[in-house]
Amino acid sequence: MTAVKTFSPQSKPAPSGPDTNASTAQGLTPTDTLRQRARQDVMDGAVTSTYTLDPKEVVALLNDALATEWVCALRYKRHYYVAKGIKARFAASEFLEHAQQELDHADRLAERIVQLGGNPDLNPDTLTQRSHATYHDGTGLRDMIIEDLVAERIAIDSYRELAKFLGDHDSTTRKLIEDILAVEEEHADDLMDLLEAEPTSISTQ
Ligand SMILES: [Fe+2]
Ligand SMILES: [Fe+2]
């Protein structure tokens, strides 16, 4: 596989003129080569010859993340439905917001999977097996918050590792993962606030 060319902003500007290979002066791929390569594997879509990872491996990792997001969305939805009473109202609104954001993450992951030539795996039979986080009903509001916090902490660690794995090999997917990671950290922070606000007295009644 062809190595990715390094772009240096400090490089001298390319000489002006009609020569389509002028960019070689900056260490960039000549335009003719870019055009030829793009046409050669046109059916690979967004995955070009300079993609230095195995797209199938990245798709598999993203499918695990996709399963995690769906399991988290389902768990938050369940917690939203069963959280009752004045004291649980604020927690319920947080659960709903988190559920919606997990589904947004799922959509963005699925879109990237398709861009990489893969298929989003949403088979419900295997969702919980493939998810990093587990699904827990929760027996009371405090228990639900703790289960959600555990799941967020699992997601944070797995996304951090995934971003590191992707590195500069796939900056588009890495940026997506880093965006999602930042939201998972906010979720964990929200859940900590809920726990600290009502450490023992909140209930589902
Ligand atoms: Fe998420
Ligand atoms: Fe989350």
C-alpha cells in the first residue's frame, strides 16, 4: 500500500505554471498520479489507496461501537420511562437527552461504516454480545444512575483506545471518535452531578 505523503506547511511554494507535476517540489503526489490512482479503484469510494489501515478491521471496531451506542440508548430509554416522581424528574430528562445523543452517535458511526465500504450491524440478537457496555434495568433511581455511569466509563475507555489506534492512519474516523468521546465524558459528568445532588434520598416513587 502506498505510504501517505507528508505535508509540510513550511515547504517552499510550488512554482507557478502549467506543469501538473509541480507539486512534487513540495513532496506531494504529482497531480497526474493522483488522477490515475483515483480512477483505478473508483468503486472503492472514499477508501483510496493511501488509506493505511485495513478497512474491514476498522468497520468491525466501529460496529462494536455502534452496538454499544444502541445498547446505551435502550438502557437510557428504559431508565427514562421508569423514573417517576418529582425528585426523579430532572434525572429522567437527563436520561432522555443522553438516549437521544447515543442514537446520534449511532447514526454517525453507521454513516462512517458505510463510507468505509462496510455494513452497519444492527442485528438485535447480537447487540448486547457485541456491545462494550452491558444492559441493566436498574432497581431504583440511584442504581440506574450508577449503571449508566459504569457504562459511560466503559465507553470513554474504549473510545480513547480506538482514537489512539486510528491515530494519523484515519484522521476522519479518529475525529468522529474524539467528538463522541467528548460527549461521553459530559454524560459521565452529568451522572456524577445527579449522584452528588441526591446521594441517597432519590427514588423512583
Ligand atoms: Fe454515545
Ligand atoms: Fe453516553
